[in-house]
Amino acid sequence: MSLGRYDRKGPAKKGANEHLLRLGERVRMLRERLDIDQATLAERCAKTQPWVSRLENGRLDLHLTSLFDLAKALRCSMVELLAW
């Protein structure tokens, strides 16, 4: 079952949307700043660890509600989450 247009196996950068890659890098940086692992972030936003992994690798296109959930879980504003 596909979870989005960019939910693929293989290298994330091959054919991935640049904006999704940037968002994934930003999420990883904010998560590491909080010193939490992917499983903890997943729990905080009611997702799974593989979901967070796909997100951080630019393989997951998000809904707006997921962005709000992520910002809350990462204890940052939407502006900070999307700033790159």
C-alpha cells in the first residue's frame, strides 16, 4: 500500500521532491535538537517510526494536519518547522 507519491524504496534523492527533502532535513534537525529518536517523535505525533523515517528521507508527502502534529511534537511553531 502506497502512503504517498514519494513513498518508495531506494535512494530518497532519486526523483524526490526537493521541498520534501528539505522538510525531512528540517524535521531531523529539530528532532535531534530535542535529543529524541524517531520512535519517540512518532509516539508524540501518533505516527509510526517508519513514517518518521520516510518523512526524514523525503519519501512522504504530508497533509496539513500532520504538519501541525509534527510542530507540536517537536515543540516548535509552524514557521520554525517550515523555515529553511
